[in-house]
Amino acid sequence: MYSGIAEDKEDITVKVKEVLALYTQGNVSFARAAELAELSRKELIRQARALEIQPHSSEQMFKAELV
């Protein structure tokens, strides 16, 4: 029998991978990806690095996230 905690963790990982895919494809900003994943930006950065994805930053990205 599986616990709900393990299933929830797996669902979170899938969700994080999906939003990071959107981010790396340029479909959403990093801030929007964090919102979709229901995580703080700091936590999404940690998750991204664990998956060997390096969030990039640029002046354009910062301006987009201010809006």
C-alpha cells in the first residue's frame, strides 16, 4: 500500500518538470513557472538545479517579471 505522501511528492515532481519545460522552451517566465508549480521562486530554482536546469536571467526577463 502506498502512502499519499509519496504520491503527492511524485505529482509535485511531475508538475515541476512540466513547468520547467515550459520555462526552458520560452513559453513562460521563471516567475510564472513558479506560480504554476505553486512554489516560491527560490524553491523552483532549487528544484531546477536538482534537475540540472540553470535558470537564466536577463534584463528583459527582469522587466517582464515586474509587470
